[in-house]
Amino acid sequence: MKAKKLVEQYQAGHRDFRGVKMLGFLVIRGANLRRAMMAGTDLSGANLAWANLCEARLFEANLSGVDLSRAKMTKARLFETNLSGANLTGAQMGEANLEGADLSGAKLDEANLSGATLRGVDLSGARLGLANLSGANLSGADLSGAKLSGANLTRANLSGANLSGADLSGARLGGADLSKANLSGANLNDIKAREARWFWTNLRGATVTDEPLAQVVSLEGATLPDGTRHE
């Protein structure tokens, strides 16, 4: 299906595009695809910048390399979706479901993912500078090598997440759950972590000032940057 045909069908009231494969480069910048059913669709390399995909169903779709910068994707369903290398800069993804999605190498700087479900997501090497992840569920997610400088992670669930080598400098982690997370070698300079939970967290080799660690609720069982175990 060509991009023009897809937009024409949507404007005519059609919403079910399951399994569609696009012919040629898809450019529907700023298109209104709210609540569209696009599960299993191959949109790799498409330009969907500024598009309205609120509540759209894109689970198990191929969106690798897609330009979704500034797109509206509130409450979109993107679980098990391939978004590797996608540009989601400034995207509005509050309460979206991305469980099990591949976001490796994706650009999510200044994106809004507040309250989103990101359980088990691959965000390795992703860029999340100044992103809003407050209240998001990132349990078991792979954030190894991710850039999270200045990100808002207040009350986020990061239990069991892999943040090894991640840059969290200046991030806000107040009330976040980092229990059993791996932060070995992470940059934690200037973080704000009041009331964060670090039970059995691995902080070995992490760069961190004394002040944030003094603010946390508990470091019980945590491996500190110097390799010692906190009792």
C-alpha cells in the first residue's frame, strides 16, 4: 500500500491497517491516525513526525528507523514493537504501553513517557536526555549505556533494570525503586534521589557524590561503588 492510499482510506473512516506493508518511502508527516489499528504493520524508515497516533494500536509492528519526532502517542499500544533506531525526540507518549519493545539506539530526548509501561524494554544505548519518565514502569528494562542526563525518573519502577554504564547525571530519582538494579559503572553525579529505594542494588564502579546516597531510604544489601557491601 502507498502512503497516499493509506491516508485516503483513513480519511474515509477506515481504521484497520493490520499487517499492511508500505510500498516506497512513507511520508505522512503530521497525519491524523488517532486510534488506527496498525498491528503488525511494516512502517520501517517512515516519516511520521508530528503525527497523531494517540491510542493507536501498533503492537508487533516494525517501526525501526521511523521518524516520530514530536508525534502524539498518548496511550498508544506498542508492546513487542520494533522501534530500534527510531527518532522519538519530544514525542508525547504518556501512559503508552511499550512492554517488551525494542528501543535500542532510539532517540527519546525530551520525550514524555510519564506513566508509560516499559517493562522488559530494550533501551540499550538509547538517548533519553531530559525525558519525562516519572511514574513509568521500567522493571527489568535494559538501559545499559543509555543517556539519561537530566531525566525525570521520580517514582519510576526500575527494579531489576540494567543501567550499567548509563549516564544519569543530574537525573531526578526521588521515590524511584532501584531495588536489585545494576548500576555498575553508571554516572550518578548530581542526581536527586531523596526517598529512592536501593535494596540490593549494584553500584560497583559507579561515579556518585556522597550527598545523593545520604538521601536514600535504604542501601540495605547494596554493593557500593568501592565494591563493599552495605549492611
